[in-house]
Amino acid sequence: MSKRNVVHIEIPVADSKASAKFYESVFGWKMQHMEEFDYTMWSDGGESGGGFVKLDDENAAGKILVYIDSDDIEADLKNITSGGGTVIKAKTEIPGMGWYAVFEDPSGNRVAIYKSMKR
């Protein structure tokens, strides 16, 4: 099994352009807007990165979503449910990038798993 690193962090925001400007000026993060997804990705220039997701009922302020690397999303989801977690969003493709799923741990925290197509 590969390392189970945190590979992506999503921060809910009201205005992705204003948030990109804020985080870029405060932390020096690099920004890349993806028009096809209406999504802005950020990178610290090293190994950390994530994106800004629009605030809505599912993505409330303060509910930052952490993505953990997965070699096998289906197997991980089975382990999550047998361990007492709940699948919130089944395996979903991000065209040209990879797949992800969202679960809730036994304490109610929402966490995601992600597998890149680049493997």
C-alpha cells in the first residue's frame, strides 16, 4: 500500500477570485483557475495544494474537506463502512484527473479519498 498522504484540501469560499487574491497575497500560493469546472486550484509551490469550492448547503464555511490518497477507492469504501463510517458520495470521476469519494467517520467528520488517473 502506498503512503496515505493528504493530497488535496478544499476550502469553501463565497468568492473564489477574492479568496485567490487573499491567499496569494498572504501566503504566496500559486493559483490556477479551471474554467471547465469553475474551480480555482492553489499550490504552495511544493507538495501541498487544494482548491476553492463554492459555499453552498453541502460546502459550508468552516467545513474544510481533506482528501487522502487512495490506491483502491472501492476497497477503501468497504473498509470505511465496515469500520463504522458512512459513504456520503460514492466514487465519482473528475474527467481527465481521477476519482474521489466522500465519507463521514464515526465522529461525523467529512473526509475524502482520491485516486489520480496519472498512476
